[in-house]
Amino acid sequence: MDKDKLSQLFFTLVSNYQLQTMVMLGKLTNPGTDKIEKNLELAEYFIDTLEMISEKTKGNLSEDEQRFLNETLTNLRLNYIEEKEKPPVNQKEENLSSETPKQE
């Protein structure tokens, strides 16, 4: 396989993991359900997978590939920390506060 194709596949792979992680962090709408969902365990798994790819490819990536992977990981880690530090939303309270009392 030629280098350009390999590079494009690498960028696509990292981008796919980035998108999946952002969906699991609740930052983007899940395209399958058209809803905002949050699954921090799965987001952490995707980040860990990208970190493993970073370790396993060390010294084998072009400057652009390495920079893209590093920037993606930094962005995902910061977003993960932000979401992890948010207090859990109590679904019951959220539903109650959105209901308006009937006026008679």
C-alpha cells in the first residue's frame, strides 16, 4: 500500500475515534439515535485505544500524523475531564423542573 493511502487511512481512523469519543462525552448528537448520550466508560475506552495507537506507532508516523494524533488526544482528554467533573444530572429532578404547573 502506498504512503499516501496509509496516511489517509490513519487520519480517518483517528478521526473516527475522535467522533465516537465526542458522542460518548455527550458533546455531539449520536447519529444512530439522534440524541445526546453520555457514556464516560466508553469514552475512556476510545481515548485509551488512541493512546495505545500513539505508543505502538511511536517513531513511525509523519510529523503531520503525530501532531494530529497528539492534538486529538489532548482535546479528548480535556473534554473527558470536563465531563467527568460535572455533577451527575438527576433525571427525575430534571423532568420535574421542566414540567409547568397547570393553571386553572
